[in-house]
Amino acid sequence: MNNQPTLSVVLPNYNHGQYMARALEALLTQDRPADEIIVVDDGSTDNSRHVIERFAAKALSIRALANPQNEGVIPALIRGLEVASGRYIYFAAADDWVMPGFFKLAIDMLEANPKLGLFCGEAVLLDGASNEPFGIRPAVRPLSHAGPVTPETACRLLRRTDNWILTGSSVFRHEAVTWAGGLDQRLGSFADGFLARKVALSRGFYYAPQVVATWVVVPDSVSRTTALNPVRARQALEAVPARLAADPVFPRWYPRVFQNRWRFATSRLALETKPIDYALLSAMGVRSRLDRIVLAKLCPRLHHQLARLTALTWLWFRLRPTTLSGLVRTALAFRLKHFRESSPIAAI
């Protein structure tokens, strides 16, 4: 008889004591709860450890680890992963939370498809300041229905878009994570994205078009601070494609495609700030003299909304980050689902 735990959750935390209870409560009340929840407190100075100890005292599945000083989210995840013993792994976040039924759905689908490397669903985006939902990710669905995706299909999808695997709404097969080399600390905030793409390209994945997690977007998150810092954003622009090019699992054309998508993503964030962060926009969006004329000379003279629309249109034309048809199809699917769920007929 196999006594190996089924699901391990690795939950890093740094000064998120105000969110920790919400995250742990959601994990513990799953239809199919995790066998172990490894909480790695990364040198917090707030009340985090008190909250963790309070939950650990009443839940045997919680295992608390503590770093004496802050080392960063990826080292914390790596430490938790090193002691995780489950056949499946979920990388959690202290300021996010999972939706009811997530783990049961993910494990059922992975058990039914033993060759696939991970399960991924969708996440609702929540503004950390207002607590208001403002979107759903992925912006482009890989499939219009639930089902398995082979490595070959994943490679074809990668040409059109690459945002269909969100760590917060994914459950990984532990063996696949180990085979892929785990989390590469050198990649910083993209370590989990690299891992997810590598597993998908080598083992395939199961996709379910339903919300399984809530992703709270805060300005001081690791990914946002990287993307909004011109120096760190430029470093990622060089480091990540180099790592992609060195790994034979990734297609040879993907590093250049990733660069274009990273340029667009960081430029879009620069355009969302008020006032527009033209320093970041120039650092990430300008590649030619014509780019400089449009983004650095024309747009600053326009009204904020017109400048943002002009820049986004120009960057889309120049970088082609994803497929417009995919965005439209996914947006229409979201609207249709919302209409059906809010219709009086649906309540009958």
C-alpha cells in the first residue's frame, strides 16, 4: 500500500500576517484538503508567526518553517519544496486564496490523466487596494472547454500566447517538477513561469475553464516590482531569454517571442501608472527611432487616455504579444458565462 501523501502545499510568507488567516482557512476547508501545508515564514517582522502558530495548533497538516531573515519568495518556495512529500504540489501565496473544490478537481483530472504534468484553471483578479474584482486570467484561453493538452499542442499554443498557466491556479505533479529541475532562483519572479512552461512543453497539461483561485494584485508584489523597475525589467529581458535558449525543451523561436511579450507586459504596466511612467516605457518599448518618435515624443504631448491608447496600439502592432482573435473569443466567453449565471432563468 502506498502511504505517500497525495497533495503538498508550499506557502511562503513575508509580513502578510493580515492575509494569512484567509489563505490558510481557504486551504483547510477544501473538499479535498491538502495532506500537508508547509508554511515558510521568510523572516517576517509582523504578526505572521503568531497567526501561523495559531492555525498549526489546531491543524495537524500545517508544518511551519521559519527563516531567521528575509531571503526572498523563490528561496522560500525552494525550501518548502525540498521537504514536500506529496505526489502533487501546489505553490500558494499568502495574499491570495483558493476557491472551493479546486484541489479535488485538480487531483481528479491528474489521476485520470497520469501522463500530464500539471492541472491549470483560471483566477479572478482582485485589486489589493479596493478589494474589487477587475478581470479573469488567462486573458486568452488555451481551450474553449475542459480537456487535456499534449506537449505538441502546448508548443503550438506558445506561438500564439503564453499566459495560460497561472501558478496560483495550478497543481503540479511532483515528479514532473523534480524532472524539470524545480525552481531556478536565478530567474527571480519568473522562476515559476519557467517551470510551468517547461512542464507543459514536456508533459502536457489539463486545462479547466473555471475559476479556482483568487489572485490579489498589489503594487509591492515581487512580479510587479520587477516589471515596474526599469533596471530589473531590463535584466529580466536579458536573463530569462538566455535561460530559455539554453534549455532544449523550449523551441528555438521562443526566447525572441518571450522578449516581445515581456516588453509589451512591462510597457502596459508603465501606461497604467498615473502619470504614465515614460522612463519605463522608453526603456522597454523603444527599439527603433520610430518607436522613440511615437512613445517618447508624441505620446507625452497627448492627454493621458489618448496617450495610453496610442501607445498600446503602437506596441501591439510592433510586438504582437498575443492573438487578437484569442482575446476576443475569451472575452466573449467570459461575458456569455456571466450573462448565463446572472440570468433569472439560471436561478430556476
